[in-house]
Amino acid sequence: MFDYFYHQILRKTIISFGTLFNNITIQKKDDSDNTFSVMKVPIAYGPTQKFLARLEQQSNLNRPIEIQLPRMSFEFNGINYDAQRKLTKGNINISGFNNDAGYITSAGNTNIYNINGTLSGARELNQNGNNLRFRGTSNEEFQVYKSNATAVQVPRVRFETDDTHTSVLELQSSAPTTFLIDAYDAGNAPIFNVDGNGNLFAVSKSFLIEHPSKEGFNLRHGSLEGPEHGVYVRVKLDGNNTIELPDYWLDLVDEDTITVQLTPIGSHQNLYVKDIIDNTVIVANSALLSSKIKCFYFVQAERKDIDKMVVEYPRETPTI
């Protein structure tokens, strides 16, 4: 029906390509290399058929004219489909993504990434229930940093910042049964976790520091553990029979769980706890010849501001 036709996209493509040559000029210079004439080269748009048809209509195109300008023309011999530029389901154009100068654009022709790899603006990714995974086959790392990109060890994930932020990492659980952290060993056995209430569960708890007196050594201590959330105070009495407990113990501990250990200093003393009243411990000496009180004390109690610890419970229980 038609010998040929122009599609709007093809027309725009031809014009876009032609603009690459818009600023071609011819310069004339004298013997001193000074430019004394600049002539712009115009572009002729159109297919070969149109040019041939013009020759048939008027063959004497080379008739004498006052000024003859240089001209250029180009011709598209064909257009091939580029599968790499096909839009994905997310309308992401991945053209040029395999080279250093590549960038991703959206279907709305908005650059998501600049040519140097930086984001062109704030972005939010909504996966609608789909998984987003990054796989590393060697020692690749994922890093978010502010000023220092040098890791101390070889981490898989690293975060670094300075005083422009209030914290390096923030975790939030809207449900107590949703754990903030779960950690497992190579055999999928739990190592430690932190539940939505901030409770830490671990196989063991200890501190590890550089040895304060032995060069080249570390010092490690394990935590004292028991079937309760306990607190303690310890100092010594000398010439006084009253242990003043901290003021905050009134709201922190259960008074009925207070226990006291007394260790005489210097000589034997028949020391005992006479009473626990008004956030104080009254100590007495039952010796017949002396009422002297000089001792170390160690007072312990269980916290009442939180639930009592459940010592034994079924493994399937999500949190306690």
C-alpha cells in the first residue's frame, strides 16, 4: 500500500542524531594561523529517495549561483533491535549498565543514578513482598560510611559515621515477639539473640579487654549468672551499725529478697543483721566484751521493676 512511511520515533531519532553535527564549522586561517573566516556547515535531513526525486524534477541543480555553501547529509540504512535497552517489569532501563559510564533511568525518563554512580535524588524501594538479595561470591562487602571507608577487619556488612548522626545502627521491633537480632553458628544452632523487649539471650556473657599489665595479652572475665535479675552493693562499715542502701532501691528491688553478707575486719566479731527497715540494714554485735562493728558487707536483692525470670520453659516459646 505504501512504499515507505515515517514513524514518529524514527523521525525523532534522525533529528537527534543530526544534532550531533550542528556545530561543525570550517575555519580559514592566514599564514600566521589567525582565523579570519568561520563558516558553519548546514545539515540536510532526508532520505536518498527524496534527493533522487529532486534531481528528477530539476536536474540542473549545479546552475551558477552567487554563493555556494558546503553541505552534509546522512542516511539511515537500517535500525536493529537492542535487547539490552528493553524495559524490565519495574520499568528500569539497564542500557550501558555494564560499563563505567552507565546509568539507570526510569520509564519516565528520570535518571535514577548519575553517570558517576550516585543517586540523582532520594529513592524508596517497595518490593511488595518480593525478596531483594545481594550475593557475594568472595570477600565483597556492603558498606555505608560517612568519612572512613577502611574496615578494621574483613566484614561482610559495615556501617560508619561521625557526629552528624546520633547512632551508627538503629533497630526497632513493633512487637515484643519479633526479635531485634538472631545469631546462629555454622550448624544453625542459636548463639545469641535480642528480643523486642531488649532482653539479651546468649550461651555465655563476658568482657574482653587488653591486659592492663601483661603486654601482648588479653584479659577475659565471665559474668556471674543466677536464676534472677539481681543487683548488689558492697562497701564496709567502720564504727557505724547502719548500712544505707541506695535511694533508688526503694523502686528498683523487692525488699523481701534482700540478703546480707558480713565479713569482720581485724578480729572476730559476733555480727548479725538486726533489722532491714526504711531502706537501711541495721547490723549488731552480740559479743559480751565488745560492741565494735568493723566489717565488709555485701548486699544483694532482686529487681521488681521487671517480670521475674522464667528459668525453665519450652524451647518453642518465642520470647519470655
